[in-house]
Amino acid sequence: MAGMFGSDSGGANNAASKTAFKTGLNKVYTWYTGGFVIFVVVLAILEQMGLSRQWIGLIFLLATIGLYAGIGVMSRTSDAAEYYVAGRRVPAMYNGMATGADWMSAASFIGMAGTLYLSGYSGLAFIMGWTGGYCLVALFLAPYLRKFGQFTIPDFLGERYGGNLPRFLGVVAAILVSFVYVVAQIYGVGLITARLTGVAFELGVFLGLGGILVCSFLGGMRAVTWTQVAQYIILIVAYMIPVVWLSVKQTSVPIPQAIYGVQLQKVTAREKELTNDPKELEVRAIFKQRSDVLAEKLKDPAVALAADKAAAEKKVADLKAANAALSETSAAEKALAALPKDAAAAKVAWTAAKAAADAKTRPLNGMLPHAQQYAGDPNGDAAAQKAYDTSRRNFIALIFCLMVGTAALPHILMRYYTVPSVKEARESVTWSLFFIFLLYFTAPALAVLVKYEVFNVLVGTPFNQLPAWIADWNKVDPSLMSVVDINKDGILQLNEMSIGGDIIVLAGPAIGGLPYVISGLVAAGGLAAALSTADGLLLTMANALSHDLYYKMIDPNASTARRVTISKVLLLVLALAAAYVAALKVADILFLVSAAFSFAAAAFFPALVLGIFWKRATGIGASLGMVCGLGITIYYMVMNHAWMRSVFGVTAPVDLWWGILPISAGVFGVPVGLAVIILVSLVTPAPSKKIQELVDHVRYPTLRAA
């Protein structure tokens, strides 16, 4: 195995060596898969024999990270071609598997089913957009980028457009896209590590960081590639087992993708019952009262805060005077200390609380019926029709951003530099689609099966009989899981529960009553998904700085060893910075990931596609197009997304263009970038004859060269 991962690229140049290399890989990963299955079975037996949950979680964490570390050590290298592009010898199927793992981020593994759970039909925009993006990769980018033969996307921009400006802008954009994306992955790592080991979320972030660094730090793309293949096997097994189990439990059919439509009909019927349930109406009425009280306070926060403080201080004084129980006095003192410090803080806190209460006043905990296509009603009044049109417009805009963003993500496009030929680059995209399809075809089924469990089993359970997983997840993060008996009847209603989409997959086995070893397996799969993507993203950023900025622009005479060393140091610095930001819990996983897609779409897609298919595109045109496209995307997010408005101190009213949400800001950046590149290229001198001939050579002989 060490020889397989650590062999030099020169030995795989002839057909016989390639065949032997691939045969060796088949043996290694067949034994690995069998060993992993045996490992899970042994843990399941040990659980039945009394092994504690904490030990099961710790074993899963240590075993999987230890495995990845072992591959990283065996794949260590200082050779530039191996470090940057894995020696360009990764077979198409294995590159497709590695790409699948690189792609299956925390958002896909953890967030996808959660989004579908919370949003129903509208969540399909993510599946359609992300899957459709690989069609764009296959048709417009992967084979042509492989033909150009560079190491990175900024490298391609520098060679195609000439000069350092396009390369430098490519470096900046690659770091922006990858950093935003990797923060989301490290957040997922912290969430899973905290759940597996019981440590604090912030500590879990940095524990998981060790698993990320050990692969990419030692062996670059070579280590990352073979680790990602191992991670894909773990994550797909981990994802499929609980869904099949839930399907058998509910329907006795082990094919969830084929049967979940039947369960969706049952969920729809249950949604109608819960919408009109008297107890649910009672809970919603209480939240309406809370919303009204907060609305009154927000009319004059200073006066309201003073009244609240006076009442809280009086309560503490009265309890002390009456020698009340210490627990009551302590609770009153905590309530006093928890009050906002000033009127400005009160306004922020009460506005957020009112928004949360308003969501709880709506049926189904603020969720749309699962099978309803869009919000609003095309046959309703003017407001309902407007809501319907806006919802549909956002659905299409999100699909567009995710498709184009997928086709322009630097860490994904880098994978197609690692295959031996243009032909295998095309085959690799096909394999990527297949391996991604396995998970995406299953996520809608998982969302429906979990919702069926929540609506029919959890809702209506007495509070003193609630399953342990609710308290366990509440300890990890109360914003992800909390229940409060609002109407004091001792029975859980749907609107009394707050559940974050990020835990639907991780808590799925527990929701379905599966053994804890399956929960550990799913957490290990989520960890594999987050680690695999984080490895690729960190490597993309480090390589952009060491190869494109340092080697190509600052010191062209730098030795190979020096370049690789600088890349490793930068990788460590970037990883620590991303972990620090993730520990702050700045935003949810899905927004961070979607923002990265809009950034990638606006910054790279126009420059890449026009650079391949239009030889008249110029360097200054591409540079201005990247700046304008990315600039308008960032501007729209900063002006309209709540978290980014708070970061940049924006106080101007939110102004959504055509009602498009900031998550889809790239829908404005991409056409702006395309228009600027075309217009500026037409009024500036054409590229050199050498570059135009290079574009012709890359485009037209592709099929013959393959």
C-alpha cells in the first residue's frame, strides 16, 4: 500500500505500468472497503455488549483520522508535479471518486437533506444546480483546461491572457472563494467532532483541523487524492445505511429512492392535520402574543429596556427580602444580567426575537408544505401572486448560480489536471456525476423519511419521555436543537421545537431509533465529507499563493523544494485562520457555501469560458470583467444579507433587485462579467498571434488528441 501511494510518476508512463497501477489501486481499495465494513460490524457487536457511546464516537473519530493520516504519511512528497497535480496519473474512475469526495462537502452531506427537510420542493434547486454544474464542466471546461496543462486556475488565466494582472486577480478570487467555502467545512468538522467526543464546539474545530492538515500538508494533491477516495467510500456507506434502514422500518422496502413518494403522501396528509390541530393553534397564538409585545417594545427600545430592568431588579429584591429559594433568586439574577446593555443592543436582540416569534406563528413551524412548489399562490390575491412569482424567480436564480458556480470552483477544476489525458478528463467528469448522483438521488428520500418520523413519532410525545438525542444535540448547540413547553401541557407540539437543518442527517439515525453505532458511522461520513473538501480548498489557496503568486510573479528561480515548503507553510496559516473564523459561528453552512458559488461564478466563469472559446478575449478585458463581476456580487450581498450588513455596518434599507435574495447574487455578477470582457476586448488590441494559435490548438484538436 505504501508503494502504491508513494510511487513516482515516472513508473506509470507506459500502458503496462498504467494497467498495473490501476490493478494495484483496485486491490488496495477493495481490501480497504471490506475492512471498513468489518470495523463497523465489530463496533456494532461491541455496542450490544455494553461499549459506551462516548467510546464508540471516540473510536470512530480516531480510527478515521488515523487512517487519513496514514495515507498522508505514505503519500508525502516534495516533487512539484506530485504535490500540485498528483503526477497527472490518477485513473478516471478514481479521479471521479476523489472529485465526488472533494465535492461532497459538509453542505452536501450535512446540509442538503436538512435544507430539503426545512424547504421541501424549493430545496431541489441545490440538487439541480449542483448536478447541472457538472454538465457545464464536462462540456465547456474540464477537457480544455486539461489540454492547456497548467497546475491551477490562476495559472491558466496567466498563460491564456498573458501578464500578471489576470493571474493576480485569479489568485485573489481563488482565495476569497476557497476561504469562504473552507470556513463552512471547518464549521461542519467542529460540529461533528463535538458530537462524537463531547468536547466544546470551539475545541472540536481545532481537533478536526489536525485531520485536515495531516493529509494536505504532507503530500499535497497526491495525498489529498488518495485520501479523498478513501473518504468517499466512508461517506457514501455512512449516508446510505441509515436511509435504507429508515425505509425498511417505515415501509419494509429497502429502496428509499423508489418508495419515498408514498411517505411524502403520508407527510402531506399529516401536515394538514398539524396545520389545524387545536394544540398547535394554541402554541402559535402564544407566539403571536410574544411578537406583539416585542413590536411594542421596539417602538421605543430605551423606555422599554428601562422598564424591563426596573421590573427585573424589583423581582430580585423581592425574592431576597422574602428569603426565597436560592435557585429562584439565582434565576432572577441571571435574567437581570441577560438583559441588553443599552437601547441599541436591545433593538438588535428584540428584532431577532420578534423574527423568530413571527416564524413560530406560522403553521408547520414556518415551513412550507413539503410538496408545495413555491411560496404564495398563482391563483390567489395580488400579494399571493407576487410571493409566488418572487419565489419562482429565486428558485431559477439559485439554480443558475449553483450551476455556473460549480463549473468555476477552483478546487474542483484542479482535479481535472491530475488525469493522464484529455480523454480521461471527460471520463472523469462522467464518473464524478455518477458518484455524486448516488448521494443527491438519496437526499430527498432522507428528508421525507426523517420528516415522517418527526411528524408522526416525535410530535405528541410527553416532554418527560423525549428521546435522549434532543438533550445531546442541545448541549452541542441550542440553536440547532431546542424544545420548550410553551403551552405548559407537557406534550411536544411541532411549533414548540426548533431544529436546525445542519443536524437532520447527523441526528437522522437517532430520530429513527437506530443503534448508536449508526450515528457514529454517519458522523464519520460527515467528517469525511468536510475533511475531503477542506483538504482540496486549503490546497487550492496555498498553491495559488506559492505557485502563482510567489513562483510565477515574485521569484521564478525558486527551487521546487522551496516552492513546496512555502505552500505547506501557507497552508498551515490559512487553515488556522479559517478555523478561527469558523469557531466564531459567523453564519450557517448553507449561506457560506452558496456565497462561495456566487463568488466563483462571477469571478471565474466568464473569463474561463471566453478564454477557451473566444480567442479575441484580451487580458485587460478579462481582468476588468473579473473585477466588475465579483464587485457587483459582493456589493449586492453586503447591502442585502443581514449578517454581512452587520459586519460592514450597512444601515441603508434592504433593496432586493427583482426580489432576488443575496444568496443568488451571482446572477447579476455573471452577465456583468461577460458583458465587460466582450466589450473591453472589442475595443482593445487583440491578443498575440501565439495566444490565439494556442486557443485554436486547444479547442479543435481535442478529440483527435484524446
